[in-house]
Amino acid sequence: MLRSKIAGIGKYVPDNIVTNDTLTKYMETSDEWIQERTGIRERRYAGRDTETTTTLGVEASKIAIERAGIAGCIKTSWLSVVKSIHLDLISRPGAEISR
């Protein structure tokens, strides 16, 4: 019987933090008003040209692999393959992944 287990988990969020106080500089609102209605204190925005769902996923994967203790057991070159596929797709508007 095959068995699976979750050996490590990882998360990665963008570095760019936008607080409610930052938003008050651009619109008529307050930190209190936003928190009362949504519970949100801050949000993180990905860099326009530097971070995508792919790059965030790759960074989270690296963390999960390290936490699982298997970083030396597997080849992580697939991470660079994912990045190169993504970069190729975003450099060619309208490009599709062939199956």
C-alpha cells in the first residue's frame, strides 16, 4: 500500500506591505473604519515586474523542501524550469502552454 505524508510546508509573501494608514493618504478612510468592517490591518502586494504567482510559489516550495529536510535528496533544478517557462510566457503576450 502506498502512503503519503506532508513532510514540510512553506509560505512566502511579498515584501511590499501596505497598511491601512498608507491607504488613508490616498482616500478618505481611516485605519479604524477598515478594521471594523473587514478586520484587515495590512495587505501585501507583489512587485509588478518581479513577483508573480509562479515566483511566490517557487519561494514557498523552497521553504517547504528545506523544512522537510529533503533539500539535499532531490534536484531542485525543476524550480528554474518553472521560472523559465513563466518568464517565456510573460515575455510573449498571448502565448499559451502547449499540451
